[in-house]
Amino acid sequence: MNRTDIEALIPHRDPFLWIDEVVEIDDQRIHAKKKIEEELDVFRGHYPHFPILPGVLQLEAAFQAGAILIAKTQQVGEGQVPVVTRVNNTKFRAMVKPGDTLDIEVELTERVSNAFFLKGKVSVDGKVTVRLEFACAAAKVE
């Protein structure tokens, strides 16, 4: 799945689209990638002499992968999108630096009505950078 396919499923756009491609997707899981470009504006301030990707942006990449999974595989109400409602058990394990490529894996573990429960893992070169659990609810786009 390329960027055009991704943009057809979720409302995110540059500069806040954190998925470049979907490598694999099925009814329960998604594997996506994001190349962390060295020129990203965030590195001007985080941190100028020691650039690292803020952990919250790794979480956002996992959230967006989860939204793609939900949009592609689940019935969500007309005019609704999944919105993050909860983040649990988040553990940051390693730093992400300019030039790294994120491997983002998210699994849908449960659905209750319009609530979706997921767990995710982000890694670089096989090394886990963050693990998390999160929930989304379908929200009406206004």
C-alpha cells in the first residue's frame, strides 16, 4: 500500500503523516514503515546538537498505523474516523535518530461496539524502540 492508498484511508497529511508505506496488512495486524528524514524540522529543536525523534511521534506513527488497520478491515460508521482515547503500558526502549526507518507493527486485540483496543511495537533495525497499548473510538468528523 503506497502513500496515495494510505491518504484514502486516513485524514492525516504532511507534515503530520507518519506512515510512508504499508508492507503487510490482514484482518488483525498491520506492518508499516516510516523513513525518518534528516531534514525534519523537529530536529532543529529536539535537540540541535543531539537530534532524536520525540517519543510521542513514534506513538503517533503507531496510532496512524492502527487507524489504517481499522479503516481497511473494520466497519466504522459513515463519516467517522478512529480517534485515540487511551494509551497504556508505554515503554520507550531506544532512541530514534535522523536517517532511521521505523518498522511499525500494530495488532487489533479487541473490538467492543465503536471502541478498538490495540497493541503496537515500533523498532529500528530489529531493535524495539517503543511498545504500547492503546484504544481508539470511532468519532464523527464534523
